[in-house]
Amino acid sequence: MPSEISQQIGERVRAARVESGLSQADVAAALDLSQAAVSQLEAGRRSPRVDELAVLSDLFARDIDYFLTPMRARTAPVGMTFRAATAELPLPELQRAVTRFIQEIESQALPEQRVRVHVSEPASAAREVRKQTGQTGVPVDVNGVARAVGIGIFYEPLPDALSAFLLRADEHAVIGVNANQAPVRRRFSAAHELGHHVLGHAAGSVFDYAFPTTAEGEPPGYNPQHEREANQFAAELLMPEENLVEDAPLLSLARLARRYEVSAEAMSFRLLNLGLRETIDRA
């Protein structure tokens, strides 16, 4: 029978893996183990060695203490609140997908909030978040920022129509990101949802669609102003102005995009908004 500590560590490993968007096969490769062994570890049927915990710590960018700390208790009303939010979704397919997501992550650990930001202007809020979390360089660790704010980011396959969403219940919050998106798109989606949370958009949940406007109009709950502000927050978080002022004259658009781990389109738009588009290295 799995011991309590083994189950605790297994739950933590699985939570960190899901939040990082990695598969069991990815973890197995890092640990030089079989996927079955990783599955046993996550189920609490196998205790990791000290050297394996060190590898997991590096892989997930977590202190070893993270794996040894009991998970924060999650009360039933939180899950009920998350599930109630699915009623806002316009299609049964999306409702089913988000319900499956909630079932998947409901028992996962959520980080304790260490950073609180009380700034309403999007770019200023992003700068304050970076300052409080020590994220002065690039690329910015979006998952690390979210953990400091007390939010778990989980990457799961979702229908193409749904890019990402933010679910909130009291002090609890999670971000779901469509794992089918390209890596750079996933980063921007996560930062966008983080912006919704930090800026206090809506009291409950926010759903962001791949195609927010159609011939039938805008989906329920769509707020153009909030979407613009979340985009502004994400742009400053991932592509800080102070860093770009230094880097733009030295690097090409493609190299800037790679350095900041964003799409070339997002970088081009950001440079244009900052008046830096003509300063980039053309080489």
C-alpha cells in the first residue's frame, strides 16, 4: 500500500508535470526511467530517490521542498464553483471539455500566493509583477510568475475554438491553456489569462476563444476592453519595453522572437506599438 508521503510526493510530481505541459514520457526521459515507473511514482507506489528529486526540481523549476510540502486543501464548493462556470460556454462540446479539465486538475496542488499587485494600468501591473517576482531577464518564466501570484497553469488538449480560460473561486484560481496550440501561442495565452486575473477582470471566470467574433456576434461575457488590457499586460510581461529598447537595435525580428519566446507576429506588433519597428537590426 502506498505510504502517505509517497502519495503526497506523487501528487506534487503530477501537478508540476501537468502545469509544465510535459508528458510522463518527458519526465521518464529526464529521470532515465520507464514511463511505467513515472506512472508508479505519480500514483505513490514508488518513492523517488534523492537524486531523482534533484532532477525533478531542475526539470520543473521547483525547490525540493515543494515535493515534500502537503498539498493545500481544496474544499468541495471550489470544485462546484468551477463547474458552475461551464454554463457560460456557448457550446456543449466546450462545456464537456472544460468539465473534463476540472475533473483532471481538481485534486492538484495550487501554489500559495506570495505576490499581490494593486495596479490597474496593464503595462504598469506587468512591470510590478516582474519586479516582485525578480523576473528581470528574458524569456520570462510565465509559470513561475503565475505560481508567485498563487495561480496554477495547466496545459491540456482542448477544442480548437477555445484558446485558454481563467477559473476563479474565492482565493483559488487556475488557468487552463489549450495544449494543442504552438508553444509560443501557449505562452501568450497563459500571460493573457494571468493579466485577466491580476487586473481583476470579472468576479468569476473568463473564457478566451480562438475566434472571439463570428457572424453570430460575440460570445457570452466577451468584453473588448478587458481583452485589450489583458493583451497589453501579456505584451509587457513577455516583451518588456526596457529590454526591447536595448535588444531591438542589435537583433533581427526573427532573433528577437526566439530570444523572447514569442511569435514573430507578436514581436512585430509589439515593436510597432513601442515605436521600435524601424530600429531593429535588418541582418
